[in-house]
Amino acid sequence: MHILIAEDDVPVAKFLSSGLESEHYDVRIATAGRQVSQMMEAGQCDLVILDLNLPDVSGMEVLRQVRSARPHLPVLILTGSARVEDRVDGLDSGADDYLTKPFAFSELSARSNSPPKNSLCSNTSCSTPARMCRGPRSSIMFGSSRPIL
């Protein structure tokens, strides 16, 4: 799996990268928001771990850009803001998961391994065909049968 970490705090980014690489992930680091789309275009990306407090472009704007370019790409927000309003805003804006700093690496690793909760399967070879998914800001549930309203 190829993971893109968008984190401006270099020691945190290196800690994440080192831990994920030890679990055999291919990891790249973007220390600024503008680098994220460039790095996504330059190489494969299966997950974005996104800090909301980036120096040039807000993490929420980066999230909107990622969702526009790759709607089904899993995004895990990893940030220092633990306010309920920020978590709800991040999830409502399209993040698949939200984890606050400080965090346990084992939890981040487990969340990185989990299939995204709010993204739809992009093809028929979905590894979990019976999984129920809810689209962001939607009351429609998606699964392997007819939609549930």
C-alpha cells in the first residue's frame, strides 16, 4: 500500500513514516498542502494521512481537492484539534476517519489497515461486497442490493 502523509511537523512526519515503513508500507511525505496534489499525480497513492494545520493551504482545502480529484481515495485526518465540531466538519467534508494528536501508533496502524467506511466500491471486484456504506452527507445506504432510503 502507498501512503501519502501530509504533515508539516517534520518529527511527527518522520515518526509516522518510520512506523509505517516498518509495517511494509511505501510512504511519501508532503510538508505543505500544495505538494499533496503534485505527489498524488507523480505516484501511486492508496491512502492520505492529512494534518489540518498545513502552512500554505488548509487541510480542509486539501481534503476538498483530494475528493475532487480522487473521490474514493481514503483520507484519514490526523490533527491536534479534538473539538467535536472539527471532527464532525472533517468527516462531513469527506474524510473517512479522524484521529487526534497525541495518538497511539498502534491505533493509527489499525485505522490505516481498515477499509474506508464512507467510500463506495469503485468496481465490482470489491473485497467486501456485502459491506454497507453511507455516502458523505447522504441518507442513502449503499450495499450489494437495492438502496435503503
